[in-house]
Amino acid sequence: MVSSITEIKETSNHQKWDARFIKDKIFTGLIILFSLITISPIVLIISKLISKGYKQINLSFFTETTPNTYQAMLANEAGNTIPGGILNGITGTILMVFLASLMAIPIGVLIGIYLYENGTKRYAKIVKDITDILQGVPSIVLGLISYFWVVKFITNGFSALAGSFALFIMMLPLIIRSTEETFKMIPVSIKEAGFALGVPYHKIIFRILIPSGLSGLITGILLATSRVIGETAPLMLTALGSMAVNLNIEKPTSAIPLLIWEFYNDPNMVDLIWASSLLLMMLVLGINLISKMIISKRNL
């Protein structure tokens, strides 16, 4: 009698184990399937860009300016690589992102520090709400705001300065929120130790808190940069574009996204579309990978 009961229990446990094993395998398979479905679009995009764009990548692609339609048409008819490159777009992108970073990084970090120190105050809550709203505003709307504020009343025309202002507005909320969240992760005891030693408040901020959260700040800045580096709509309304290399912030300037849009409207420039898109994707991917490496080192 006892042995039969034991056998029944063992059979029941074995059946339960089999059911759990089957469920585990099913859910594991579903996770793998959904993961493959999730990453398949980016894999297809990258493979398509590489297969279509690598032929146009050469030294002249980085050192020469954009060719005209006639040159591209002759190259296509002869089956040759399109002459010229996107140097004007590369220099314009670097210039505008650099100017936007000069404005966004110090302002964003200081506002983030203010929100961290005064998070419960009414004015700080208003700033947080504005930051969240600004982060969700479409880029074309920010381009319109920059057009009416800067192009119309400050620069009196399209320019790199106007384009960088549009990018600055887009970078600002990301840097603010990342700064605030980074400082929240720093132990309060570090700041209290500074006060206990009689260190002035501004030195605690600049010599203790900022160095302690430097990796988080850099990560936020890199993510903000990767977001704006591929924007087209705001630059169409502010920087306009240029066929030549321009480093004058008061004149119209091109950018890689602007060139992609211009190439799209010209059937002779198809190869340059793929090559420029490949370069832009690699820039964004590289920035994101660097930010991931910083985060992983920070968590060790």
C-alpha cells in the first residue's frame, strides 16, 4: 500500500516536471522567436545599406564636395562610381553638432543639477514638465520655432548658427533628464561628507558630484548627440544646405541628412544616397556603442 502511494506520488511529480519542462521550452522558443523578429529589421537595414553603399565609399567620398547632376549622370551612363563626395555634409554636421553641444551641455547640466537639488519645489516641477513636453515635441515643430526665433530675427537668414540652435533645443531635454537621474544615483553620503569638511557648495557640485557622475553625464551627452546627428527636418528650415564646404556659422551650411534628402530628389544620385545613409548609420551606431560601453563600465 505504501509503495503504491509512493509510486503515485513519483508519477505525479514526474508529470509535473515534464509539464514544467515543456512550458519552459515553449517560452524559451517564443522568446528566441520574438527576439529574432525584433532584431531582423535592423539586420536587414544594415545589410541593405552595406550591399548598396559600400561601392561608393572611397577616399574622394570623404575629401570632395557633392557633384552636380551632370557629373553623376555621365558616371552612371559609363557604369563608373559617381565622382565627388559629401565633404560639405560631413563638415556641416560636425560644425552644427559642435555648436549645439557647446550650448546644450553646460545649460543642460546646470538645469539638471538644479532639478536634482530642488526637485520638490514648484518651479522645479514646472521645469520638469516643460522638459518632458519638449522631449516629445516633433523635430519639425522645433525647426519651425528655430526658424521664427533665429532665422527671422537673429541671423536674418539661413545659417549654421540657426541649424545648431534647432539641434540645441533637441539635445537639451535629454541632457537635463540624464543629468538629474545620474545625480540621483550618487550616494547622498558623498555630498554630506563634503559639507562636513566645510567644502563650499559650488565646489561640492563641480569637484565632487560632477566627477562622481561623469560617466553618466557623458552617456547622456552621447545619446543626445546620436539623436540629433541624423535630423533632417529642423535643418531644412534653418541651415538650408550648401554645395560647398562652409565653416562660417552665419552662412547656409549642409549636413549629411540634408544631402541624403537632396540626393533622394535626384535619380542620378541614388548611389550617394546609400553611401551617405551607410555613413550616417555607422556614426549613430558608433556613438550608441560607445555610450553602452560607458554604461557597462559604470555598472561594474
